[in-house]
Amino acid sequence: MRTYKRKTENGTIPPEVIRQGVQKILEGGKFATVAREMHIPRSTLKRYTQKFLTEGGTSTNDVSEVPLENFIPR
């Protein structure tokens, strides 16, 4: 396809931005507010926060220690 145009923005959020969003949620931010500020879909932010918490993360210090591979969009 020589003139392909991307039709969605799915999968274009950098892992660093998702990591920062998860950190803000764990610091006490609301999902809707943080999602709007960081331009991340609320459902995506919620999914990555739940994934972080189910893998044993509890504090905001843990977010920076998690490898970026865990925050790559599917």
C-alpha cells in the first residue's frame, strides 16, 4: 500500500506516558482527570493500572522500577 493512512490512534501512546499516568493514579488522581490531562483513553489507563497492581505493585516508587515493556500497548 503506497498511500496508506492510519485510520485509528490505537497503539500510538508511548510507554513513558502510560507509566506517568499510572503513577499519577497511584498518587491519588482520578482516572477521568488523569486520562484527560495525559490524552490517554480512560479504559487504557485503568487496564494498565490494574495490571500493575495485580502483578504485585503497591507504591509509586515501584512504577519507575517496572520495565517499559510492561507498558507497551497491545
